[in-house]
Amino acid sequence: MNLLEISNLKLSIRTDEGVAKILDFVDMEVPSGKIVGIVGESGCGKSTILKSVLGILPRNAIVERGSILFDQTAILELDEKTLANTIRGSRIGFIPQDPYLALNPVFKVGKQLMEIMRWHRGRSNGSGQPKGSDSSDREHLIELLGKMQIPDPEAALERYPHQFSGGQRQRLLIAGALSCKPSLIVADEPTTALDVTTQREILDLLEQVVQDFGVSLLIVTHDLGVVTRICDEVVVMYAGQTVESGPTAVVLNEPLHPYTTALINCHPDRAVGLQGIAGTVPTLIDPPSGCRFRTRCSLARDACSTRPPELKQIKPRHRVNCLLTDSGATQPVSET
Ligand SMILES: Nc1ncnc2c1ncn2[C@@H]1O[C@H](COP(=O)(O)OP(=O)(O)OP(=O)(O)O)[C@@H](O)[C@H]1O
Ligand SMILES: [Mg+2]
């Protein structure tokens, strides 16, 4: 069963230069209890997807089409108050990119994390009167910090953020995201600010969290190594469009979209020498018609400029948005 379903999402942002078509034909799903990664070059709309899910889009954003269904709730139709009170930070937890910036340096860690729990306790029953008690929050938090392998959790609550390392701070924030018992956690490049060894530890921890707490995780990353390590499924974004999605092993070993192939060929583990993708992501104010990757694609044909973008199912859960797969021309496609 899918916990999150984004269908045919089209989103624009008004800028001084014109209306930027930031997302178009975005389709993706997060099954219950699974880890889904979103990959793509900088500016492809990865963070904007997470912002749409959390309901924190900028004021100048216009949702032109599509839906986001979270646990049967149509997120885009909720008003800000309902989102803040019943979804964001409670049923959907968030892990930020930079653990050094996410905690307030002047307050003790326990005060900051418990404040969030208290706030949501008050909102969850609509009365504004918190249910439960501060002491039960504290106990819950101490238990969570222990599970996040923070040494001496009780003492940790009385410490300030600067008294923790970057990796430990990310553990505190993961505990914070779990504190209101969400069913989905979204994370925007949660390991980018950390050194390689710590990155690995945090990824292992996230995998453990998904198993132990039964949550789903939607994680944005530009690193295919992260996808290989922890993601069950991957969604490849290019210039605001979903170009390919499916089980990680299938997409990374048998990519069907030329952009996915190009991205894989850039990865240091696979690249022969230093490789890149010729050209740059196009301006989203006036993006190419049809497939937005066609201007950088060596396999592009005239029809790529007119084919309406559409994800086609190729194998179970493996979908691709490319004219070449319509006729089976990129690579052999075997039905299972
Ligand atoms: N508030 C905004 N106003 C105008 N344009 C915006 C705004 N937020 C995002 N954009 C544009 O939307 C596009 C997608 O941005 P987004 O941050 O989602 O990309 P991303 O894939 O997360 O990139 P990165 O890997 O660099 O974080 C970019 O072209 C960006 O400039
Ligand atoms: Mg981003």
C-alpha cells in the first residue's frame, strides 16, 4: 500500500523574470515502510517536492494541477492551520540538511525537542490544551535518544547544541522527527553536511529507524551511493519532471531513460575518468517543450519535442518517461 502518492503535479513560481515551471508531470509513490530516494542534478525540483508534501511552499508558488495523497488525505487541499496542526511535524516528520543550523544555539536540546512535542500535543485534539504531560514527553524523548545511540540521554537533554558533534546533532534531529510518532519522514540531503564515516552511520541509523518504527522515508539526495545503500525505490528527476522511477536495483542496473544512464555514468564508482553531462539544466521559465532533457540527449529525435511527458510502466513498478521506450528502442525491455 502506498502511504504517499503524488500524481501529475504541476507547480509554478512567479519570479521577477517570469513564471518558472518548477515541477511538471511529477508522479511518485512512497509505499508503507519503504525508503524512496529522489535524485537529480541541482535545480531539478527535489526540495520543492518535499516542500509541497510538507505544505511549506513559498507564497509565490502556484499549484496548477495534480494531487498529493498522504494516508488518504489530499494535502494540497488542506488549509495552513490544519496542515500545521495535524500533519506537518506530527504525522510527517522532517529531517533537515544541516544539523549545525537546525538547532537553536541558545536553548538546551531537551527544551527545544520537548517544546515541539508539547506544541503538537496541544494541537492534536484541536482544543489547544495539551493532552498528556511534560514528564511523559521527557521519558519518551530519553527513550528515543537512547535508540538514536546518544550517550547518556538524560544528561544530553540538559546540554546545548554546540556540545554535540554534527553526527550527534543529526541523531538528535532524527529523534525530534520521530518524537510525534509520524508515519512518514521526509529528509532533504540529511547527510551532505557530514563527513563520510558519519554519513554512513547516519544512513545505517535511518535504515534501522524505518525497520524499528515502521515509518516510510522519502529522502532527497544527489548521491547515487546513498540511494544504493538504503533506498528500496528511486525517483529520478530532471528539470522538474519525473523521468524514471522504480526499484533501486532495477533502475540503477537497467536504466531506461538516457538521463538516468548519464547520471549513473557520472558517479565516481562507475565513471571512467571524470565524466559529466554535457550542457546544463535549462531555465525553467522557458523550458524545452516535450521532454525537457531532449536538448542534452544524444538520442533525441524530433518527436521528443512534441511527445507529452508521460510515465509508462515498463515492468512492475518500473516506469519511464521517454519516447524511446515507447518503441522499445533504448534497451531491450523484458516483461516479467
Ligand atoms: N522561492 C523560489 N523562487 C523562485 N524560484 C525558486 C524558488 N524555490 C526554488 N526555485 C527554483 O526551483 C527550481 C528547483 O529548485 P529546488 O530547490 O527544488 O531544486 P533541488 O533539486 O532541490 O536543487 P539542489 O540539489 O540544489 O538542492 C530551481 O530552478 C530553483 O531556482
Ligand atoms: Mg534541494
